[in-house]
Amino acid sequence: MILATNMASTPFIQRFTGQFAIVTGAARGIGFAIASRLAKEGAAVALLDVDEDAATQAVAKLQNPLCTSVAVDVRNKNSVATAFQTITEKFSTIHVLVNAAGITGCTNIRTAEVDPEDWEKVYAVNVRGLFLTCRLALPIMERQKYGRILNIASISGKEGNAGMAAYSSSKAAVIGLTKVIGKEYATTGITCNAIAPAVVQTEMVAALPKQQVYL
């Protein structure tokens, strides 16, 4: 078991000292930035990503003994269950869950042109993956009467960006599920919130067609 302690060398307020956090999609982009900030504020952080090597490298960048990497395919319930077992054996509990894993799928195409297989792949990562992690984290958080869940949605989930049918609708689903969980667990000491960023310069955004980025 790893015990989170104050990091005397950092100027950050230690709001998460003694807490154990999971961040999915943590090898890069928004997920990595959140994992880094949590660690700087005292949390022990498990960085989860489907890219095992990238997750290992991300942990190395943090240079923090409280952080660890775990390979996981959030689409697969057995993979998620194994990852959570590994984390709870190491951390003993979970206080914070950040769902940052996400993909855009094919973009800059109209709805009638969307390949159903691509649609299902986007939903598998963006919605099913989030559901699977929340499903396992919630009982742990409820037993300790405390938990913080943050789901990364998107402004496209609110506005419905043209050319991004799968991504926009999946992020709308993220917002809807977040509201459901927030209401179901409102009296348990658990909060569930989502943020809906606009364009953030990440590798995922860099891979989008320029026409799509500036819609």
C-alpha cells in the first residue's frame, strides 16, 4: 500500500494528500495534465491507458513515487476489472476517478456517411468505458462515504458539432450519465461532475482535419 504524503518541494496546495486517484486516458493530453496536477497536490495517482508504454513514460515524466501506470482497455469489462483489482491492492481504496479516455472516430463527414463500426468504437471508448469504471468505483466510494468523479465531456456534446456525429452524441451521453450518477449518489458523499472543454491543443485535436477543428 502506498501512502500519499506532502510534497515539500512543490508550491501547490496539497488538497489531495492522503487520497488515491485513477485517471483514464492518462498517457497524454488532458488526462496526463490532470494526473500531473493531482500528483502535485499530494494524491497517489494510477495512470491508466490502453498504450502501456506511453503510460509508463508518462509516470516517468512525473518523477513521483506515488504514481503508477496500469494498462487497460476501457472497452473491455474484464480488463477494467483487472485494472481496478491491481489498483485497490496497491492503494487499498479509491477517492478520485477521472474519466479522460476518449476518441473522436472519423470526423468531417455527415451522419449518413458514418460507418456503424466506427460509431460503435467511439461509443465503446467514450461511453461504455466510462460506465465500466464508474460502475466499479462507486461501490468503493459509497462504502467510505466519499468520492469524487470527474468525466471529461466536450462542448460538442452540448452543441452537436456537424461532421462529428459519433463523437458529439457520445459526449452528450457522457453528460447525461454524469447527471444520472450525480443524482443517484447525491446523499452518499459522492459527487459526479463533467467538464465540457472546447478545442484544446492535444494530440487528438492535432489529428483532426482543419475544417473540423475550426467548425
